[in-house]
Amino acid sequence: MPRISWAVFVLFAAAASAQQASSSHTHSTQSLISISAPVFVLDHVRVIDGNGGPSRADQAVVVSHGRIVSVGAEQQTTIPAGALRIDATGESVLPGIVGLHDHLYYSASIATEQADGFANGPGFYVTELPYTAPRLYLASGVTTMRTTGSVEPYTDLRIASQVNSGAMPGPGMDVSAPYLEGSPTKFAQMHPLVDATDARRMVDFWSSEGMTSFKAYMDISRAELGAAIAEAHAQHHKLTGHLCSVTWPEAIALGIDDLEHGPVFTDTEFSATKKPDACPTDGERSWQNKSIDDPDVQSLIHLLVAHHVAVTSTLPVFEAMAPGRPPLTPRITEALAPAALQSYLTLRARIPANSPMTSLFRKEMDFELAFVRAGGLLLAGPDPTGNGGVLPGFGDQREMELLVEAGFTPVEAIAIATRNGAEYLGQLDRIGTIAPGKDADIVLVHGDPSSRISDIENVVTVFKDGVGYDSAALIRSVRGQVGIW
């Protein structure tokens, strides 16, 4: 075929493919919608409003054109004429989850990569999940999420745009820019910063491209972090961090907004080998002999609270690396691609029975409870990475279950995963709780998670802007594919 003809062929093929993809996205989204009435009422439903207080039984929730109109006792609520009546007896409604560590990627082949100490390529590599992740998040009740670090930034922006337009199902997104990582880095998909000027340049550029939040990573220097925070704030964005080379007190002094994972696994201030602007060799082991009651740990809690720095809990990713924890449930193994499942099982089998993760995991739980009791803002997200035992959406639900294991009440755990996230994002006026005037980003579940937090897994319908998506259908649509795309 002559070169010009081949070029024309490619152009027509690309256009046809794009048109077909657009059409199939729209059709696919419509096939997953179970409720699309402009006005509807959830009758006889239990309301868990997201504020952390007691649930209320036998309520009527009226929704009109994507907004909550009224919430009240069934017998005292005026029902609009022509409204679709949905009998929700035996079911509960809660705010949509606001996931604050909800990546659009997954560590699908980590066992193979770790086998030779990252020697098989240019560095550790994760797999973008542009199709399966948004669906699993939405199916699990996540209606708003922060991507918390990007490895394929333009893909992430396109996903957010297509979700907003209704072309594909998924949560609303606070899209984080590519990681602000120092040099050197072990990660193939990260740009190692050169200096503070480079950090400012990255924040400015990605803000202009449409990113709405930023994340610093493990090898960033104090000068680079300080410059990035200042530039992000100048652009009216927030910056969080999964740190190591910079300690938590140093980051707090620089003005950081949020710190990821909890200090037991990421704060290096107690390390015996810590050097300025460098990750120490003892890492999380520096917390092994620390108690939450120690004065220096209490001082850290008070410092966080005094400076209004949030902490994002990501308990599921650490649970997956601790021995003796519950195995993966069938819904997770059925969702995973075979190779991704095998990767997880391989790494899981390598965990020693005497791993310090057991005590460190419990200590992180205790820290988070103490932090909240002291007045701190705790956020929630699963971090679907690690050894591969955590999946998008399912992990957000597991996070709430683990918060209850940590000592929170079920309604407190739900508030952390809903209201607190909305507060941090500055969107509490429209999402995060169930109240008249707010967006109808709500989740209908079978059972009562206010008394049995495990019922949080029984999602029936997820309403995004008042449109009801069938949770089971969304999950079926990704079965056996998570880890591939």
C-alpha cells in the first residue's frame, strides 16, 4: 500500500475507532443505570447522614433533578406528585464516599518486579486502570475521589472529563498531578526533581493543565517541598505527601496540608539513621518501640492539630502486608485478572509469620484514634497498591471496617470516609452529608452499617448527581479484568 494511502487509512481507522468508542461508552453507561427518574423518593429508608450521629429509621428522602429536597420521617414528609417511589425497607442510605487516597492505577505485576529487586526494567512500574478502577470505585459507593498522585496524567484528566460528561461511569475526581519526587527515584513513571525551581515549575505547569491537587513523594528535599507547597497554595490548590526524606514536623513547618498513610509508616523523625533530606535505612522500624502515650508522639499529634494538617488513613494497604489477616474475599479474587491475582498470592506467601507489620499495623490504628480524639481531621482511602491485596472501591469499604476495628464507632467511620473528605476538599456545602440542598451523591445499601459496619459492602444502588447506578452490574462489567486495564 502506498505511503499516502496508508496514512489516510490510519486516519480513517482512528476516527472510526474514536466514534465507535464514544458510542459504546454512552451505551455502556446507560446499561448500568437502574434509576434515572428526575424526581424520586427513597421510602422507609434508614438514614445515616454522615455527621457521626445516630442513624434514623423509617425516613423518606426526596430527590429532585439531582438535588436532595427533603429528609424526614416517612409519615411527615410531603411527596411530590408523580415522583418515583422506591421502597427501601430494610435498606440504609448514606452519603457517597469521598476517597482521599484512591489511585487510578494498581501494582498488578509487583511480584515479578520485586523478584530481582526492580532489576527487570527502568524502575518500579504500576498499571493504569482507566476502565476498571472508575467502575469499581462507583460500584462500591465512591462518588468523589482524589487520585493522590498520577502516573498517566493525561489519561487521568481524560477519565475525569468523560465521567463529568456522562460518557463513562465513575466518581467525580480531584485529579492530582504527577508525583513531586526527589532524586534519585526507584519509580520508572516519576520525574526526579532537580531543585526547588523545578518543583515550582512542575506545580505551575500541571496546574495550568487542569490538575487540582498535588502530592509530594518519598525522596523530595525540604527545599523542593517548600517551593512546591508555596506554589500550590499560590494556585489555590492543596498539597499532600507520602514522605520519608522529610520528617512530618519538617513538612508541617513548611505548610503541608495533608500527610498520607499515618506516621507509623512514613514519619522518620525518630530514626537513628536519619540524615537531612535523605530517607533513612531503618524507616518504619523507628516506630517499633514507640507508644502512642509517649510525650514525643503526643507532641506530634498536637502539632498536627494546631496547624490543621489532615492525616489520610490507608489501613487496607498495610493489612494486606500483615500476617494472619483475613484472606481475600471471592468478590476480589473474581474481579482480578489471573496474572494480578497470582502476583498477590506470590507476595502474600512470602510474608513471615513473625513480621513486625502485625504490631505496627495495630499501632497505626491506635495513632489514628488518638489523633481524632485530640481534634484532628482524619481522611480515608485504601491505596490500591502495595502487594496487590487492595482493589479500588472494595478497599474504601474495607477502610471503614478497619476504622471500626481501630476503635471508632460505625457512624464515626462512615463520617471519616464521607464528611471529612468533603470538608478537606472544600466541598462540604454540596457533598459529604445527607441534607436538603445538597447533591444527591448518595449510596443505598442493604442492611444497617450504622450497627454492622460489614453491611457497607452490600451496596445496591449508587446515586451520582441523582442518577442511580446498579452496583452489581458495574462489578460484573469488570470481572476478571482488574490489573489489565
